[in-house]
Amino acid sequence: METNKKRKVLVTGANGFIGRNLCAFLKEKGFIVRGAVRNNVRDLSGVDEYIQVGDINESTDWQQALAGVDTVIHLAARVHIMNDPVADPIDAFRKVNVLGTERLARMAVKVGVKRFIFISSVKVNGEGASRPYTENDLPEPQDAYGISKREAEDLLACIAAETGLQMVVLRLPLVYGPGVKANFKSLIKIAGVGLPLPFKGISNRRSFIYLGNLVDAIFTCIAHPQAVGETFLVSDGQDVSTPDLIRMIAHAMGKKAVLFSLPHGILKALCKIAGKGEELEKLTGSLLVDSSKIRNLLGWNPPFTIEEGVKETVRVVMFSHNKRGYLKLDKKGKIEYPFIEGQE
């Protein structure tokens, strides 16, 4: 049986939030890890080597990055952008996420890559439904990002059928963990200030996946024979409401969340005035995934609970901001007591 130490893995987007952690995880597991990045980076310690490939599109030269590689994990993508300034977003997304992905996959086939793991999104399924999404649901992407990811999945399926490339697709809900940005990081900052929040009356449910669980799921898909040709929705398996998530964050800080109810119409109007309408919808809407397929077919179970994931995420985010006045940490990096000196 081939050992991990003999397997060379290419991780695209190696300098990103997921990529850095995945590279370090796989290197620790004994893989030879090569990271592909767009621009030169000063520190990418989690890889054995990294290759600068420039912009990802239909003409990217992947030859050097793919040399000797057994498995490709394709993380690099043009991601969803709030209030996207690009005049034609779908064209911009297709250039990177569809044409760029096709280019990588076809070059991978030419050099003998065996397995291609494509990191996709639950946005291929849609923006939320009355029940959890499954892999068998008809895709209904609602934005340019989701549409581009679906088109990439379809193209990869065709390439796999034509060439025998072992294809695996993972669709992700919101990913959180050390280094997280956007809405999740904003929630942590808001909870750190300790002000009352108008989310008590929200009764939504959302699926998430902790970074530590995600890299473990990807690791499982690298060698498992039954992963080939499959699409998997992955999550922590513990769906929570926004109020419960805020309470978890506050608890990780040694605080108690202060929540109050505000009619949704008023809350929506206030956020719209502040230019935060889209963020509010993501924060208060429901989006659930059924991740039973990967558990049943591959025997994968998330090694971390959502409580453990939130606690570690909060610890690292607060550590990076403690000089600006969010939390006091002791010498072991544990939360000592909350304090406030200012805001970022």
C-alpha cells in the first residue's frame, strides 16, 4: 500500500485561509506538499515547496506545479464578494472558477495526476430551503459565484468521464476557524465589545464547518476508494441558530451574551440604511446541509464539535487583537478576563 510519504499533493490557493491550514495538516500527515500561489509569498511554512503560477485563467501554466503530483486539491477560486464592483461579475467568475479549473484539470490529466479534489460550495445548491440540502437536489445557484461553481463541477464531471481522472467534489457551507474573516469575525468582535444585540427573536438554523473538520474531510477523500466520482456536502453536523452561535462565542470569552428582540422589518430597514442588508440576510437566514452521505459512505466523522471549533476560533482571533483591547490572555494563551480599551 502506498504510504503518505510517497504521495505528492498539490494544493492551489495554498496561501489562503483554508489552504495554509490544509498544507500544514497534510505535511504533518507525511505527504509531500506543494503549494500553488498567485504571487510570491514570504512565509508559507506549511509546505515543502511552493510554485508561483500568477493569475488563474484559461492560459495558466501549471506544468511546473503539477510535475510528479499524485493528487490535486483545488482551493483557489474567485470567491463571493459583497457589493461586487466588477461590471460583469459572471464573466469574472467564469474566467477563474470555470476556465481556470478546466485548464488545471486537463493539464493534470496530461501529466498523470490520479485524483482531483475540487472544493466547491453549497451555493451550487442554492441560498437556503425549507429543509437541509442533499447531494441529490437539483442545483439552483442564485449568484454568479454559485453559477460558476456549478459550471465547474459539470465540466469536471465530463473530464473525469472522458479521461478516468478520479474526481471528488466537496461542497462547503460557511467555514470558520483561526484566520476567519467577514461575518464570523465581525460577530466575534461585536460579542467582545459586550453591547446588547438585537438577535434574540431570530429562529433560523445554519450549518457550518470548522476548519479542523474540513481539512480532516479532505484528508479522508485523498485516498478513500469510495470517494471517487462522488459529490459530498460537509458540515460539523450540529446546526445552530444565530442567537445560539452568539451565545457560544460569548461563552468562549467568559461572558454572557446580551440579546434582545427587534422586529425583523425594523432590523432589516436599519441594516439597509447602513448598507448592511446583504450581511443581515446571511446572518439571519437559514441554510442547512445534510452531510450524512460522507459519513455513511466514507465513514468520516468530524473530530471537533462546533463548541470546540468556536472556542478555538475565538481564542485565536482574540489573541491577534488583544493589544487593541478585546480579551486578556494568560501566559499559556488561555482567556484570563475580558477587558475593553478600544475598538478596531
